[in-house]
Amino acid sequence: MTDSTSIELPPLYESLTWLTPLSEDRAAHLAAFLSEPAPAEVLDMGCGWGELLLRVLTSAPQARGRGVDSASASIDRARQQALTRGLLDRATFDSMPGLEAQVRPADTVICIGASQIWGPPVEDSQPLDYAAALRALRALVLPGGRLVYGEAIWSATPHPAATAPLAGRDDEFLTQDALLEQIRAAGFEVVDHDQASLQEWDVFEAGYRDRFTRWLEANDAVHPAAEQVRRRYEEQRAAYEGGYRGVLRMAYFCLRG
């Protein structure tokens, strides 16, 4: 049987605008918070393909931005999009682990789904270290600056079917109230906050699974890996719909330093 690591699936950006559960309305709200008043420097830690950073730079034509991410394919996509939108002269993207990046504080910072930069390796299946991330981010936000912080939370009591597809532990994430306490303890003022809706999660999960569908459409049904790809699609669907749907959520916080 073909090993899963040898299957080259279509890139996620072919099916998703955002590498997080995020609607266009919510994205516009976050971009407005980051853009008004216009920033001088925008730093995105764990930027993915940099969509939110590029939208802020579009709204703030005097700003410069830097995105950092460990996934080289995402960084390549970010650079391509910056070039297409005429922003490459103001946007820099670096492919490297976040802890290795030499970054200076900025008046506007983005960190969505990237707290693991400052915590234990993901493969260790340890609880997410929100506190370490928030301390590091506080040092990266200039006094009076703004931060959009997005991170996974438990929105309902986790149960075995929800935790099994993740790290398999109840303490992997915090609740929103517990995370708010840590945010304030790190020295941030909370301007507003909200959770991604079930519809946002459903769209995100469907987009993630669509890469399997796209692969199957592009390859013959008798391809040696076809059954494996179909199985991976079904496993992902079942993990979400029968597991962490409505239990794991993404919370978004608009913060001031």
C-alpha cells in the first residue's frame, strides 16, 4: 500500500481562503481593527499564506508587513499573492520556525492558531501553552499597539470522541473564560472577542476535506493510493462530525498592549 506521506494532495488554498475557521465578515472586522488607525509595521507570526496580513496592507497603504511561518509552501503562496496584489515591495515573508525568527516589536501583530511556536512540539501531544505565547506576544506588541490573537478553545466539555482525533487529552485546550484570564494577566486590554460559529467551522472542515476530493477527481479510481485517500477523507469527516464539532472552537480576540 502507498504510504500516506507519498501522496501529494492539492494545496489547501485551492479550497480555502483562510487557514482557520473564518468568515469574510469576521475577517473584515479583524482587518478593520488592525488597520484603523493605520499601522506602521504589521507582524504576523504563523502567517500561513498571509491572507489577513495582505488585507491589512491593502487597507493601510503606508504600512509594511512581515510574515513568518515554518511551512515553506505557505510562504511561497504568500509571496505569490503579494506579487499579484502589488504588495511585494511592502511585504516580507520568511520561511522558518517562529522561534528562530529575528523579529522586532511592531505596533500591529497577528497570531492566529500559532501559539505552538512558544510551546512544546506538536508531536508531543501536550497541552497548548497559551501563557508562554501571550508573554512572547506581549513583548512583540509595542506599547499601545494592537494584537489579533486567535486560538483553539474548548467551547463544551470535551468527551472521548472529541479528544481522540486530537491529542487525546481533556487538558489540551482551555475554555474561553480561562483564556481571557491569561490574556489579561499577560497585560493586554481586551477590546472585543468572539468564537467562530459552527457554520465557519463547517466551511473550514469542508474545505480541508476537499483536497481529498480534488485528488480523487484528478486520479484514476484504480490508482494504488485511491482507497487510502478515500479512507482519509472519511476518517476526517467522521472525526469532525462525530467528534469535535461544537466542542473545539476558535476564539478571536482584539487586544491592545
